[in-house]
Amino acid sequence: MRRSTPTKGLALAVFAAVTMTLSAQPATAAPPAAAPLAALAAPDISVTNVQAHLTQLNTIATNNGGTRRAGSAGYTASVSYLKTKLQAAGYTVSEQYCSNCTYPGNNLIAEWPQGPADQVVMFGAHLDSVSAGPGINDNGSGSATLLENALVLAEQNPSMTKRVRFAWWNGEEQGLQGSKFYVNSLTATQKGYLKGYYNFDMVGSPNGGYFINRVTSTTAAPLKAYWDSLNLLPEENVEGQGRSDDYSFQQAGIPTSGYAAGASATKTSAQASKWGGTAGAAYDGCYHRSCDTTSNVNATVLNRSADGVAYAIWQLAVGGTPTNDFSVSVSPTSGSVAQGSATTATVATATTAGSAQTVTLTASGAPSGVTVSFSPSSVTSGGSATMTVTASSTATTGTFTITVTGTGSVTRTATYSLTVTGTGGCAGAQVIGNGGFESGTTPWTASSGVITNSASQPARTGSYKAWLDGYGSTHTDTLSQTVTVPAGCATYTLAFYLHIDTAETTTSTAYDKLTVQVGTTTLATYSNLNAASGYMLRSFNVGAYAGQTVTLKFTGTEDVSLQTSFVIDDVTLQAS
């Protein structure tokens, strides 16, 4: 949880005046109900397994200067640990680079690929710590709780009535930056798919309480129902309001809730009476301190939080025999066609729930003079068809949104952005200006010193090249150019030569990274693991951007030690 400035002095005063009790709360603190809720056969999450993940995160911090702060090697290693586990379990895993975070780094997103893609419940926790400590309760506890729940969901592989997406955020401690970046990256349609976001920040506090965000809301109901079944009498999470990643989603109009066990605020006598622990002491006396290690976690609170998450997942997204459902997607998502010409795209379907079914494909939104056809016109979900867009010689020019509709037992849609241009076919060209960097900096926009003729890193051709990073300390360099991609051509190839030189010795951890983007799409990410002698040609098909004005951007990020240089030369974008 990020610090709330007005409570800083209070937190320190409480810690100085009170001796903390770090053991599990007494079993008599909150007598359990005679029988906890069945939770639709929700599994019992092993707190031992959750603690094992916490041990790994603590070790990662110990091996990286005692911290897992965003932008540090400890944070990168934490992402790698979770990602490896999730990929092995069968999740669709992606890393989203938060370029405007104070410490640029990756959010980790993992989606269980079952259930309808437009009905999503999301569970998130921030993965970063503060620089002062390893952050095991804040917020290894939330991160490990979600990781173990994700692994158990994959292991049981139940039928799904909704899709479950997990997220671990970068830069929460600097102001919820990673989650804000993620929410801002979503389209209005994607935000509409999110039926609820659940946040878990500090769920094992040593003198913990049982707090729920927006405790009386409909969204909170499954979380509250589980703790109510244990006679815990949870309270509103007043201390955490606006201080963790649920706030980013709340501001976007997405329903939110979540568990918390408390941070630097003081446990009252009434709370100690019903929950156990020490009245007059902070919920977590090691909040944002070096003592926030594995010994700073209450196993009882952690266990009840982990099981409550499982109950919520099963209540919200797991069912017996789900209704048959499918999804529709178009690739590429945009294209260009000249008057008198045609272009194609692939329409893919997938069975997301129940059994496969026949899906009939249609399209709407085409301008006058443009026809859209499908071959075949119907598929069995899981199959694909070729969409052909044909423009007559008098077709209306401009950019239009084509809606592709799949109709079966339900109706699902996808969109395709179509640009219709005048006759004349392909005006083939190489559209990158000063791709060899020999003519100064124009038309590039670059960080200071990136375009250089320094002999320390030779150019591939000529004297100049773009040299990103290579400082051996926390650093970010950018290089970008905005170009207009001509329409009506058969091929579009972005190419550049890249040399990566590094002092890193690891063979498994990507400490320093170069991200290549066109528009908002990341084409590739390279790292110190891709280091090699000499320049290597990298090329990409960018036909999806025909007829558009887009920005090509290179972003290099370097961690706290051991340099990695990303040297780029001879950049071209050839349409022909």
C-alpha cells in the first residue's frame, strides 16, 4: 500500500510506543461458525503454499539489496518468478510496460483462457515494495495469495461462467502508477467487459484486522459472505480508501472491492476483542520498513484471506455446466483498400464455454461501394474464415468501423478499422527519415545523447547511430519518429539493425530492456539476454498500419547496475 502522508508521524509514534505481537492471533479471537460456507465446492487454499511463495519473494529481495522496489532487479526477479509459475500452469501471460511510471517496469497480467471473454472478473495486487524493505506483508501477501489461487484454479480446471484475470502491478508505491497505466490503456469496450475488480493489499498483517473495501456493496458480497461464515464481523477498509490499486479502477467506473488486514493505523479495543491481537498497536508495525519479512505475517489472517479469495472466484466465475459461448476476433484489426481493389483479414472464433456450435458471420458498417464477404460464411466455433473487403471504383473514401458479428446461441462481435483510399494503387516508399542518423536528429525525437558518433559503440554504416542506455545505473532512453504509412501496397516491412552489448552475466533474468512500439502496439522486447556481437537485422510486417499516421518508438530501460547498450542503425519502413 502506498503511504498516506498525514499518517506518517502517527505510524512512527505508535511503533515507538508499543511492543508488537507478531505471532498468529489467538484461536479464541473470533470463534468460527459451526460450518463454513460450501462456496460451490471452492477449494481450501494451502496457507503453507502461500507462505512458500512469500519465502521466495523474501529471498529475491535478500539477493537484490533487500528490496523489490519498482524498477529494481528485485522487482524484475519477482515478475519472473510469478510469470514462470503462471505460464507452466497454462495461463495466457503478458507483461505490460508502464512507460510513464516513476520507475518504468512491467505489470504482469495472467488470464485463465476459459469462460466468455466479454465477462471478466479481475483480481489484482501490487507486486512492488518500498525501497526500505522486502515488502512481504506489503505486498507479498496479496501477490502470493493471488498466485496460489491462480495455480489452484488451473489445477482444478472447473467449468467457467466468467473469465478470470489476475494482475500484479508495478509502481503502486509511487502513486498507483501501474494500475492507472493499465486502466488508461483499456478501450471503453474493454472496460465494459470488466464486471468487477478485486484488490488485495496487505492481507497478512501481524496484528491484523478483517477489512473489506466497500463492504456493503454488491461487489463485496462474496468476500463478505466468506468472512461472515467465520463470524469475523468484517469492517469497512477506511484506512485504505484511495490508497491502493482498486482506486484506479473505481475512478474508471468499474465496480471494486477487496480484502485488507491493515497497515499503520491502530487496532482499537473493540477490534481486539472480536479479532484478537493487541489493542493500541498498529496492524503492521513493520509497515514500509526493513523488518517487513516473512516473520511479519500472521498465518491465520493470511489463510482466511486466501480462502476468501477462492470462495469469491468460485461464486463469481465457476459454475456447473455453463451456457455454450464463443468469441470472435479479427486479425489484423485494421486495413486499407484503394478504390477498385480488395483486401483480406482473418476472422477467428473460439469456444469459450460449453460445447462448440455453428457461428454465422455477417458484417455491418461498410460505406457505400464497399462489400464484405466471408469464406466460409459460417464456421464451427474454434474455426476461422477469410473476410474479403472489396471497394468499387466509386467507393466512399475515408476511415470506417466495420462490425463483424458472429451469431450462434448468443451473439458476439469484433471490430475492424477500414481505410478506403482513392485510386492509384500503392505509392511505394521508404518512409523513415534519416534512418541512418547521419543528418542530425531531425525528424527523430530522442533523449539527450542518444544519436551520437561516439567511437565507444561503432555505427553499422556511416558514423552515427542511436545508442540507448549503457550507463550501468537506473536510466531510460527513448527514440521516436512519426510517419505516414502509404495505403494500397502489398508489403510493409519495418526493419532496423540492432546491436546489444551488456555487462550483465545472468543467463535467465532480463534486467535491462528495449521495447519497440508502433502506435500503442509493442512489436518486440529485447533485453540483456539477447546480447550478441555485431548488428543483427530485425524486421516486422506492419501492414496493419497502412494508410495511418503512427509513431515508431524505441524505449530502453536499464536497472541499477551493470550496463546494457542497445545500439540501433539503418532504420527503414518500406512499402511496396
